[in-house]
Amino acid sequence: MRRRPTTSPDASSSRRRFDRALAITLVSGLGLLVILGLVFSIAQGSQQITSRATDLHSANESLRSATVARAQTGLAVHLLSMDETFGTNSEDAIELSLTEAEIALDDLRVGVDRLEVAESIDATASVQDAREFAATSTEILTLVETQQPRAAVAAAGEQDEQFQELLGGLESVRNALAESVAESDVFLGRVGTIARFLVAFLVPAAVIFIYRELLLRQHRQAELEGRLESERKLGRAREEFIANASHELRTPLTGITGLAQILTEDPAIARSESATELLGLIISESDDLSRMVEDLLTTARLDAGALQFDYEDIAIEDVVKEVVEPLGRNGLEVTWDCEPALVRADGLRTRQVLRNLLSNAQKYGGPHIEVVGRVEGRTYRCEVRDDGAGVPADMSEKIFERFVHQGRSGVSDSVGLGLAIVHALAQGMGGSVTYSRQDEKTVFTVRLPLTDPTSVVVPHFDPSDHAASVEG
């Protein structure tokens, strides 16, 4: 029956914190975008108001200039007519009126030029009326200067009609611009009110949220530190317990193994086949128990991150011999053939790797076990082979996990750590271990780095000199 994956409390808590942080970020980002939009609207509206106010000023100035020009030209025509009728002399007053009229006409031309390019309103008709009015006014000024009062009076009548049309057009333009400025001002007022409200609301809210998140983060930090310290204490306690337990177990195991070895040398025991068999069983089980204790201690150190490697240059064939010969004396038949070479590794951990692989082959493999070592590039390849059935293909990827036997989860007659420890130790020493099936044989391949390419001893290598069969 397959178990459904469950979500751990830490994962749920982390997801909730992420969701809350994401929501706060989204809300804050949305509020910031709204405020930026309002600020942009205010800036755009202010620019439009400024532009329309400028156009409104141009319309007012044009209207004022047209009024002054009409008044001054009319006064000059009237004074010229009075001089002709009554024989008076108003030359200075006429000259002053002409000057004022020319200045007003210049201002009118500037104003209508600005209105012509204005983007806030279409003042084409008023601009045309203003230019016709200016042309007529200039003509009147010329007639006055040339002392033609009758023609000037006739032109002044036409000027009055043009002025009324211009007055109506400029007043319409001025009123439209004034209304537009007022509407924009009201809109900006509303937008400013909304912006001030959002700023007044979001800033305190953001401060509150940030303060709350800081408090929560401090609380979580304190909680994590507390849990971390608890884990450290638990790890130290576990390591101390396993170390003490291992020591307490190793002491009697060493005595049992030593006494059993002494008994095997007793002639009286040697003559008894059953006694010899029982002693062999005692020695074998003691070795297995000693290996399990070592595996537990190694696992505890791996979990605590306290496992250290003492690297040295070791002769790999000597290490294989040291591991194989005691196993042979305990009844395990192993054939080994290793090419001499120096590897850079921890001798104690290398022996542990080989012992675990040979023990695994003894328990789960076939009756014929062999160890083959060869130099391969800058690494040394050591293979432990047996003629057993191996593991199912779909379980081969799990074979180096903890508490797995022959590809099946569960613990049978060992703690289920041997191959997992082999994998961890091989990687810790800069090497690797792999499982494969070759020629109907189960093959575990350990690769360790060579000390130096020149460290390989090959001149007088003869496989027959180094091949050995160790039998119980």
C-alpha cells in the first residue's frame, strides 16, 4: 500500500509566509502604481493648466490690444477731422495716438500668433479676424499720417465692424479657455485629494506591515535559533551515546573474538569438528557485529558532519590483502587480483568500504567472490564481484540508500547501512561507487584518485604474482 506524500508543518508554514509576503508585496506594488499614476496625472494636468492659462493670457492680451488700437485710431481720425473743420492744430495729440495705436497693433499681432499655434483651442477664425482688423487699422494710420480725413473716417467705419466680430470671437475663445482651466483645476483638486488620502493611508499601513513583518521575522529567527540549538544538542547527545555504546560494545567484542581465535589454536578444540564450526560461527558473527557498530558510529558522524578523513598515500593491494585475509580465516572464500598502485585516501575508511562490500557480497551474493583492481587513467578502479542474482532493475537506483537490502526497503539481518556508508565514504574521499551487472555477475565498482600518475608500479607487474585465493 503506497503512502500519500504528506506536507510537513515547516513546509506549510513557509508556504503561508510566502503567500503573505507575496500578498503584501502585490498590494504595496499596486498602491505604488496607483500613486505614481496619480502623480503623473497631476503633473500632466498641471502642464495642461499652464498651457491653457498661457493661451488665456494671449487671448486677453489680444483683446486688450485690439481695444486700445481701435480707441487710438478712432481718436486720431477724430482729431484730424476737427482740425479740418475748425482749423485747430492737434498735431502732437495725433502723433501720440498714432504711436499708441502702432504699439497696440504690434501686441495684437504677437497675441494672435500665439493663439494660432495654441493646442488647447482652435482660434483660427479669431486669428483671421484679428489680422483683418490689424490691416484695416494700419491703413487708417497711413491715411491719418497723409492728412486724408474723409478716407480715414470711411475706413474707421469698416474698422468698427471688424472690431465687433473680433471682440465676439476673442471673448468666446477667452471664455472657453477659462472654463477649461476651471475644470482642470477641479479635476486636479480631486486627484490631489485622492493622492493625499492614499499617501496618508498607505504610508502608515506600510510602516505597520513592515514593523509586523520585522517582529515576525525576529520571532522566527529566535525560534529557528532555538530549534537549531536543540538539534545541535541532540546531535551531540546522539554522537556521544553512539560513541559510548560503540566503545562499550567493542570492548567485549574484542575479547570474544580474541578468545575465539585462541581457542581455534587449541589442539583439543581442533579435533572436534562441531567445536571448530561453532568457533568459526562465533568469530564470523563477532566480526559482523563489530562492523555494524562501526557503521552506526560512521553514520552518526556523517549526520553530525563530524566525519573527518585522514588522507595518506596507501598501497591499495596491501589494503585489499589486509581486508581479505581475516575474512578468509573466518570461512569466506575470496579471490583477489589487484594491480599495485598508490591512491590518495583514508586507509581506515578504504578498508571499511571494502569490508562492507565483501560483507554485502557474502550475505546477498553468490558463493564465488572476487576483488579485481586496475589503474584507469588518473584513478584506481577496484571491483568486488560475485555470481549472485543481483537486484531488480527497477530498484538498482535505490541500492545505496539507507535501510535497503537487495533493492527492497526494510531491515532483515543487518542495520541496512553498509552500502549507504560505502557511497558516502567513497564520495568523501573524492571517489565514487557504482553498481552494475556484467557477464551474469554483480559488480560494485569503487574508484579512488591516484596519488600521482608516476605512483603506479607497472614495470614488473605480473597478475599471477599478486593473485591469491584465500579460503577458510
